[in-house]
Amino acid sequence: MIARAYWLALMLTARLAYAQDFEGVQVIGIDNARVNVIVTKDSAFLSMRLPDGSSFAVRTDSVTMATLADNADLMTDTAHGARIAYVDAKIGRMQAITFVRLSADSNSGYRLTGEDGSRTGTLTLAADSARVLFGAMRGEPQKTRAAGMMHMVPGLVMMNFQVQKPLRERYAPKPRYPETLRSMNIQGDVILGFIVDSTGHLDRKSIQVLHSTDPAFTRAAEESLVRTDFDPAELNGHPVAVRTQQRYAFTLTSQ
């Protein structure tokens, strides 16, 4: 335990020294971009994408992200895990990613579990991919010294909060209130998750219903979303594809 604490202290000191010098932005994709890491001087983002297109992401400062990598890398316990978790004030939901070793073997892979409110999802990384991931979380791969440089990953989809210039709605029509539900004085809401590509176009196949109080509200929200025009998000002046969420509230007083 003492030896572990000693090495973690040394690693933390190295992370702090590196953060003082680092000025660029690194975008690193691991395992065919199923896991993506973004590291800047002060902040870091980790996201995981599942085969069904759903994704989970967490954000923190670069030192904490590096420490998470160290904890996961040094972990030998397969019953517990290295975890980062918090309630995102913007959406009021728990955001978390947990690393658990698959075995005590030194060449063990890892299971990653993502949480977003009541949603959860898992993926497995082989040992080689996990080592690359931990290096990326520490900011080690291709240390970019020139501000504004990025190592972009083809097909990379970022979370909207990860970019410097978030996605913006240029035109967003108000969703129609279903007449049947209006006549019954029924109110509700819908939360849709979706991807907007680097040209500002909605990827209709990416639309996911994260929450809905009635299918009729869902249809109305989707009709509004597909008619919405977007200005793409940007990272360091480069347009990028992002995954984001939109809540549609249906209240009788607002109609």
C-alpha cells in the first residue's frame, strides 16, 4: 500500500509538471475509436461508444484524468474498479465511467462501464488497447507542443460539451402539441439524443429516445428535430461531429 501511494505521488508530480508545459490539444482514438480521449493543458475528456451507437462521456481536469489512468493501470482487484463520477449540473444526471480488470493477470483486459442517468453500457478492451488508452489519458501519445494542433481521428464523434464552440441551433421550429393529448390536458416531455456531423447536418439514423412520457410527444419532438438547422461545433477552429441531447417540454401553459 505504501509503495503504491509512493508511485502515485511520483506520477502526480510528473502530471503537474507536464500540464504546465502542454499547450496543444490531443484527440486520440483507441480500438477503432470505440474509446476517445481529448487532452488539453487544463482539461480532459473520456468517451466510450457502444456498437448500438450510444455513448457515455466524462470530463475532468487533466491531472485527475491521468490519476484515473494510474489507478486503473495499477489495479489488481477484479471486484472493484477505478471510477470517475459526478452529477452534471447542466443536465442533472449522473455521468460516470468505471474501469474493472477482467483478471489479476498482468496482461488482463478491462471492462468499461458507462453511466448516464439511468442508462448504463459496457465494453471490453484488450490489454494492448487498455495500455494505449491509459497513455492517452496521461497525455503521453504524440505530445503536441504547438497550440492549436490536433490528432484527429477519422469518424470521431465528440460530445457537445467537449468542444470549444458548441453546436448551435440556427433555426429550431417549435414542436406541435398533439391535439389528442391537449384535449386530455396531458403534459409531458421528451429527451432525444442525436449526432450532428461536421457540416451541420443531423444524422437521422443516430436519433435515440432517451426519455419520453408518451409516443405522441416523441413523434412531435422528432418532427421538430429533423427540421432544425444547425451551425456545426468546432474544436480549435475545426468543424467536428458531436453527439448531444435536446429536451422538448410540452406544457399547456406554453402552447
